[in-house]
Amino acid sequence: MVSGPMLNTRRDGNVQIIQLDDGKANALSTAMLTAIGKAIADAKDAGAVLLLGRDKIFSGGLDLREVLTLPAPDFMRFLDLFHATFRALFAYERPMVCAVKGSAVAGGAILLCTGDFRLGARDQGVVGVNEARLGVPFPASAHEIVRTTLDDVSGQRALLFGELFTKDDALKHGFFHTLSDFGDLDALAMERAKDAADISAHAAAGIKAALRGPALARMDADKDRSHKAFVDRWTSPDGQRRLQEAFDKIKVQKEKPKPA
């Protein structure tokens, strides 16, 4: 087992387990994205990957503490890292199973959508891509991953309206293939990952290339344009105001006293 400040990795038979665990919200910081990228590269010889989060949250999306006020050139470099990491996840040639406890929001929901089989716990978590509510567009990598994973109707609704869905509604809209009781999720996800690991490497690579190749080509072709549009909006006065308001709400929620 390899442990670090952002995630834990271990091998169970032919399954590589990658568990995000920064002790907080599993925010997608530079450190987290770098760690995920290394972990998926190290899993090239595995039969399958099982991607997990913490018991209370899968991922809350971009680390606003780090990126909220980044100057445009620095934020552009961050987006390039985001693109490279999510591209590597989406292009991974072996099956990938994602199991979600708690919430998967914004970049966390996109991370969920990189999975070939997606399971969720029946809990109070929410799932969705709420960037539209924050007043920012989608970088090409995020847009293509979501639109490829969800059907046209659900994808348009999720992307355009920025809704956060309950687990049951997220299942209906295609974020998940199945839900299970909280205590059963890890075992069911491992069972699915072990079954997927038996699929021929040649067959899996060919099938995934055919399924995801067009989306990967589009995200690469639109990368520069979409990143510029994202950075321009993010760093605009109105974009900064909306993002600061969202960040302030998160801080207030964290500071609320917890029930005894």
C-alpha cells in the first residue's frame, strides 16, 4: 500500500485501488491532480482500476482556496494540468470502476463520469456539475466527458442548468449504473472491478478506444479555445464575484456548529 497526503493506492489481485483522501473534501488541487495522474499511469499493468473517495465525500471539485484568485497565466497552467489528468483517466485502456459515498460535485462529478461502471451509496450526498450556476463555461475535457457519459437529454440538463441531484435522481440521469446500501458499496465495487479485470486487455483497449476516441479528439481540438474562454470568464469581475460568493457559502457551512 502506498499512502500520501492526497490519496492511497494498493493492489488487490489484478485490481489497482486508488482512493482519494486528503482528509477534507478531496478538492482537486494541483497536488491532488498530480497525484491522480501518477496513480493512473502506475496502473497501466493492472487489470482494472477501482476509484474511491472518502466515506463522506467523493470530491467537492476544484480547490477554490488555491485557484480562486490565481492570475490568468497561472490558472491557464492549472487548466492544462486538469486537462492532462482527466484525459489520462478517460483514455485509460482498462476498465475503471468508480464508487461514490457522499457528494460528487463539479469536478468531482466529472471525475465520477470518467468511470466505465459507476456505483453510488444511498446516502444524503448530491451529484452534479454546477459550473453554470457559478457563471463559468466548461473546459473541453469536462464538457466532453459529461456529454459522452450521459444521454443527450440528461447531459444537456446537467450541463446547462447546473442542478445538484440526489443519489436517486443521479441514478435516473445516468451518473450511476446502480446504487447500494452504504455498508455494501465497497464490496460490490470490488466485485465489479475484479470481474472487469478478467476482460482481455486487447479487447478492453479496442472497445474503449472506439467508444471514447471521438470525444478525446474533440477535447484535444477544443482545448486551447475552451481554456481561454474559461480563464477569461473566471478572472472577470462578475466571475470572481460569483465564485467568491460560492466560496463564502462553503466557509459558512463548514463553520456551522454540528449537532451534539
